[in-house]
Amino acid sequence: MDKHLGLTEEIEFKTLTESREELEDIGQNCSANPTMGDIINRRFSRRSFLGGSLAVAAISTTVSPLALLTAEEAKANGVASRFDFKEVEAGVDEAHHVAEGYDADILLRWGDKIFADSPDFDPLNQTAGAQSRQFGYNNDYVGFIPLDGSPDHGLLVVNHEYTNAEIMFPNFARVEKVTEDGKEQDKVVLGDYTNELVDIEMAAHGGTVIEIRKVDGKWQPVLDGKYNRRISANTEMQLSGPVAGHDRVKTPSDPTGTKVFGTINNCAGGVTAWGTYMMAEENFNGYFGGELAEDHPEYKQLKRLGAPGGQYEWSKFYDRFDVSKEPNEANRFGWVVEVDPLDPASVPKKRTAIGRFKHEGCESVVNKDGRVVLYSGDDERYDYVYKFVTKGTYNPNDRAANMDLFDEGTLYVAKFDEDGTVTWMPIVHGEGPLTTGNGFASQADVLINTRLAADALGATKMDRPEDVQPNSKTGKVYVMLTNNTKRKEEEADAANPRAKNAFGHIIEISETDGDFASTKSRWDILLKCGDPSVAEVGASFSTATTENGWFGMPDNCAIDADGRLWVSTDGNNEKETGRTDGVWAVETEGEARGTSKLFFRVPVGAEMCGPSFNPTSDTFFLAVQHPGDAGLATYEKPATRWPDFRDDMPVRPAVVAVTKQGGGKIG
């Protein structure tokens, strides 16, 4: 073993006391703005009470009829679904499962070659140089950009969100039994970091652009593809838009305030109509260390963002990640990055006009007036939903004319009202409270302090907004709200018992007359998630949903070529739901509205990410992230049904290509 990796038995171990989720989601919104729970309760309490909702059923029974439905009985219910696949059985094991009649082939795994001359993956001899030419870690967003107009040949673009050192580096971590509050539990104990380990982590972040092609019905990477590229935490990038060159983004290494090195914690993302790749920087706060003193020039907004989070050890080796040594460096993260995948030599641009927060997703749609509208959630409890509307319009005949559309436009934040309307409030310097007297000296200040600006405007606090997906066919927008277990009891009522909301819900926004740039819209709840057999949960799946069809913790989503909604989840597990995460097909229209079917499920410990279709929807690209995380204790000697799920190899995240046997559309 290489001692420079710290992979020896003589490591001095330290205890990892908090989970990654707790460190990332630390709830810094202390504003008095109403929560989505407040709004939902006020809007629906009387209607649900009079209509006899599932919440009322909790008073008289603890078992819903939904729990008794089989797939055949659901079909016999007479509610037709547009999804005709045979549903997967929910459960927990070390394998992945896909609907009958479909193939799920692993296309790329962490460490796989990206170039023809990339080194072979060797988990016991990892180096930053090797990782920079290999597929990165924890693949999240997956997008497909056709080449030559072909649905069977294109570029796969993939975000690499974060690293699990305890899984990546063999013998770097161990599990110890400890007793806390009278209960015995497991603690993950890590070894000491080295500069080399940090460099490997930095190289494993970012994104991958790689050419892929379907050959004899199976997808495979083209290793000599001219567009292949790795983007990392050290890749040179440009700040563009209103914040570029501002004093608050200048550093000793970049006195111009325009050149940034790297992108981190890229969660969900998007692909534009002109074929660029959008990378959303989410929990960037965890990469910064050092002391945030009250006299720090950026104290208020960094505290609001939870920085420094101290989740990673990078600040011990690189001063730029220490907020006490380089106070402005953190202001250069938390943006949306636009990459031109058709030019591997191009410099990615951080589009500051879109705002700075913990972006989950950046899906865009061309509006009927030609402007481009981009949606994004701020993934933290009690934070907000945003959209950005470009000033200029999309030109389908001139790709170059579209390349800087995201540098000018208006950023909006959502206020959800009791009467079912959504007010999109402009985040513009000089409007309302966003004035110099209130601490916003310019539009650059407003954008760097996006969360504080949204607080001042009175935006509605949401239950962890994640992916926000517009449906160009219907004018609807779907907001994934993962959960909020911190919601107080007094925010709930008998008609809508969603206090300590562990399972999340999905909001459907209807943009007025299909105008995605509208500043007044309508909203409704598509689903309240969770197990319908436990009436206290108050789930609202349709009665045609089977015992396998319900889910909790919606995270990412995709719209297929027919305008149908597919939802992936993050947080289902054996303890809380008796099932792993996966992808569910969800009906949004007609009598079947609210019906959900399980299409794919991941191995134990994994999160389901990605989901993205090729243009003809005959391939479904899915990302299996951190398989084995928090699951190895349950399966001490797992079988090898998931590649590398064994004792002598780190469990490797992977992108999976799902196709229908014999061809045809998914679903």
C-alpha cells in the first residue's frame, strides 16, 4: 500500500461526529418569513377537513386501504396510467433492480478511463494526476447532448458532487461502537488527511464531459472522443455578469476579481437549448474552514450560508479555503457554471446574474417570447425557490449569439400565497428593501447576498427545495421538496399533519397562460409523500398507487419526450421506509393524477440521481451515488451483485444506461 495515501494500519484516527447531511443542511434562515407549512395549512385546512382527507382518517384509523393494493388491484381500480411497465418491488438489498423488460447497464464508474491514455483505476494507488484523467466521484446530475442530431450518439455531461473519504480510500476509516445517551451506536472514524489525499479529492470533484455512442443496442464511452474533458476543483473559470470585477470577489491571487479556480459540490444541473452544460454549485460552505469572527467583512452573509462549514480539510493545505486568511474566496462559489462542451479548451463561466446560494439544479426552458427561463432551488430547510429570466432572446439559428444570455436578466424569488397564487418577486437593487440604506449598495451586492435579499423581500420558506423542473409541453413547473424534520408542531393541524415533515412533498406551479416569465402564477400540491398505510403521515398518493409505488424524499426529476414526470429520491432506507431510493414514474394529469410506480431502485446506501433522457426517450440515464454509504453495516458480507460491492474494493458510484429490450420508449 502507498503510505502517502495514509492507507496503513498505523493511522491516527479521529471521530467523524456528524453525518454529511447534518453538516450540509444546517438551517441558517432566521427570518420571520412564513414557511410553506404555514401557507399549506392555511390554504388547505378547511377544504381538507370538509372533504375528508387522509389527515382526518388519522383520527379514526391507522391503516389506509392503499396499503392493501397489489399492482393488479390498482389496475382494476379503473384509473388508466400512461406508464405501462411492470412495477419493481420495493425493498433493500445490495443490487440494483429495473422494471421487467428493461436492461440497466453500467456505463461509467468512478475511476474509469475518460481518455484513451488514462491510467487504469487502482484504489490502493490513487493519485491526483490519475484521478484528473478518470471519471470523478459521486456522479449526480447527468445530461445528454446529441452529436450530429443523433439520439444514439452524443456527449454525456456529469456532475461530481462530493467525495466520501471513508469509502474512497481503503483502510482510511473504520467503524467503532460507542455509547451515547445510553445507546450503543456506530461511529465512523477517519485517519489524518495529507496534502495528497486532499489533492485527490479536489481532482474527483467537478464534472465530466465524455462522448458516448450506442453500438448494437448498448451504450459505450468513446475514449478517443475529441470533446472528452474533466473539470475539477482546480479548473480555471471566469466570473461573468454583474459581480465580475467587484471588490468583494477580488483576492491576492486574483486582483481582477474575474478568475476563479475550480467548482465544487455540483449537485443537479441542466442542459440549455443551445447545448451548453450548466453546473449548480450547492453546499460549497462545507469546503471552507478557519474562524469566522464577528468583525469579518463578510460575517453576516457567510453565517447565513453556513460558512465555514469545516466539512473538508482543504483549508489546512490551501489558504484560499480558510475564511480568516482569504475573506473573499467564498464569495467566488455558490454560483451556476456554464460550460461549452463542444469546445474542450473553453473557460467555464460562473454566471453571477443567476444569484449565489446553494443551487440545486438549473433547468431552463425557452419561453414563448424567446427569452430563456432558468429555475433553481436553494437546498436547505426554510430556503427558497428562484427563477431567472434572460433579457435577451434565444436564437435557434446562431449558437454563438446565445452564449452569454445568462449574463443579463432578472432574478426572481417565489412567494407562495394562501389563495394559491405565486408571486415572483424581482431581486433587483433599488427595488423595495434592496437599497443602499439597507446594506445593498449595488446589484453585485444583491447577488452576492442573494439569501439576505430574498429574506428582505419576504420570500416563502420552503421544506428543502431541490430540483425545479419546467415542463415545456404543459406550462407547469415541478418543485421537489425533500423534507423538513425541523418544522414545529404548531405549524401543523389535524387536516394536514406535516409537522416534522420527514418525507417531503411536490409542488406544481402553473405558469400563467404557459408564460414561464410570468410574475404571477398558480400553485398546488401534486403529492404529499410518505407511506400511505400510516395515516398520521398524511400522504396523498392516488388510490391506484400500489404498496411499491409510494416514496419519500423527492430530490431530482425529469420530463420525458411525452411530457411525463419521473422523480428520483434521496433518503429512503431500511429503517425509515423499508426501501432504498429509486426512480418513480408519477402521473400529473387526469384521473390518474397522483399515481406513482416504481421503475428502478438502487443498492443499499445509495442515492438515486441523474435522471435524464436522450431526445427520443429510448434511453434513461441514471446516476447511482455513494452505494454502500451507511449500508455496509447492514450487509457485512454482501454478494457481488453490484460491481465492486465486496470487502477488498471501494464501492464505486456509477452512471447507468437503461434501455428497453427490443427497443422503444422508456415507460
